[in-house]
Amino acid sequence: MKLSTVLRLGAVVVCCVLISYTQSQSPGCKCTTHWQGKCDSSSGSCACTLAVGPDNINVNCDKLISKCLLMKKESLGTKAGRRRERPPGALIDNDGLYNPDCETDGTFKARQCNGTDTCWCVNSAGVRRTDKGDKNWKCPELVRTNMVTIEMKRNDTDAVDEVALKNALTTTIKNRYGLNEKYISKIELDGPYIYVDLKQNSTEKTASDVDITDVGYYMEKDIKGDPIHHADQKFEILLNNKNFGVKEPLIYYVDEKPHEITMKHLTAGVIAVIVVLVVAIVAGIIVLIITRRKKGKYQKAEMKEMNEMQKELTS
């Protein structure tokens, strides 16, 4: 084959690849809710997939991708003093990242085992809400998380207009995460801390609504500087045309039903902390008793000496 023919064939192949890439990355066909999502419009409609481990999962990139799929993707790609009180009955995701079992629609399965013989029940945010047991552990339902509190700390202490800041936060949550404003229940400023309460009952959430647990996960990633969105979609809270910086996010989850975590299955670390605290308290009580006893003896001795001196003076 002549060199000119080879060059022409090569040019054709390159053009085909470029056309295909352009189609898959066209502005009208882009996975805006995950920077690793792949979209293809060659069939006439925009179809998107997300690589989760060895599988390519079909996803809807017009809204936030479910937390379950995002956690699964992240786990498979890795190696294994607050001023405001925690909301009553709230849970914090203290078990860390794990490889969850997801339903076909992307929601968490009620029972999680993480590939081991130890199982537990989770809420719709994927956070453990019961003690852990064996393979026979039963989880009759997936309890819904109906409130998410996002706690964050501001980067500076400059005076700001509270109403303007609350409006800026509301705008960011609406535009970046696609959450209906009616689910933003309250935004509270308390010194350096900011609290955003999202409430969404199962009776009012529709199929097209973004889930508040997904918003919490995306926003936590944004604040930590590990965004899920594309690099050209920067996380900003625009206040007076300037980005209002926040840090140190902490997410609280409140379920429609109280959690069932008891003191029966405490980890060794927690038990050790409790033992140390108990020992310290007991030691403090003993020291206090001994100190008071000594003080009482000294007082008695002083009274005795004063009585003897009084007798000597009167005699």
C-alpha cells in the first residue's frame, strides 16, 4: 500500500474519531452532574453512563446522581465542638466509606453487609441506623431520611449582611444542585458557623425532585474541595459578586423513624474511651474525698490547739 493511501486512511480515521468525540461531548449532551460521566448523542438522543467499578451504569445526568452509586464508585476506586446542638435523633456517618449495595434505581438497599458476614440496616442516606449483626440480620424497610442539616464554617470573620448571605446560599443550592426551594427549610448563622436545614418528607417528594441526601453528599464534596461536577462548574456562594468561602462541612441525618443503635455493640475504641472516663471520674471522687478528710482533720487540730491556748491564758 502506498504511503499516500495510508495517510489518507489515517486522516479519515482521525476525522471519524474527532466527530464521534465532538458528538459525545457536545454542549447539548454532557453529563453536568459528574465530571467522569460519558454521554453519546449519536443515536439522536443524549444517553449517559457512569463507570462504577467494571460496570458502565446508565445515569440521568440532568439531575444529581444518587449517593449510593457515587459511594460505590468511590469505594471501588480507592483502597480499603459545635456551637449548635446536634438535631435530636440525628445520625452522623461515622462508619466512613463502604461499598454499598444499590437498588436498580440507585437507592440504597435497606441491609448492607459490605462483602462480609457482618450486616446492618441503613437509612435512605446510606448511614447505619441499627446495631450490626450476622447474615441473618433483618431490615424490613428502608427508613427515609427526611431532614439533612449541613453545618459549615466560614473562612473569615468579616461582617456580612445575613439576609444577603442566606439568599446567596439559597441561590447556590437551587442552581447547582437543582433542589426545589421549598425543601430549604432554614438557614441559620451562629458566629463563624452556618447551618442549612433541608427537609423533604416522603409524601411530598416526587419522582422528578432531587433527594436532599444527594444534595448533602454533593455539597459536602464541594466544600471539601473534591467536587463531583466538572472543573468548569465551580462551587461558589456569590455574595456581592465575590465568592463567600466556607470550610469544615459536617452532615447530620434525621430519619422519619428513630434510629435503633444501642450500647450493646460498641467498638473497642469507644469502650476504651468510656472506661478511661469512668476511671478518671472515680479517681476524681476519691481525691475529693481524701482532700476533704484531710481538711477536716486540720480543722479539728486547729480547734484543739486554740482551746489549749485559751486555757493557758485563763490559768
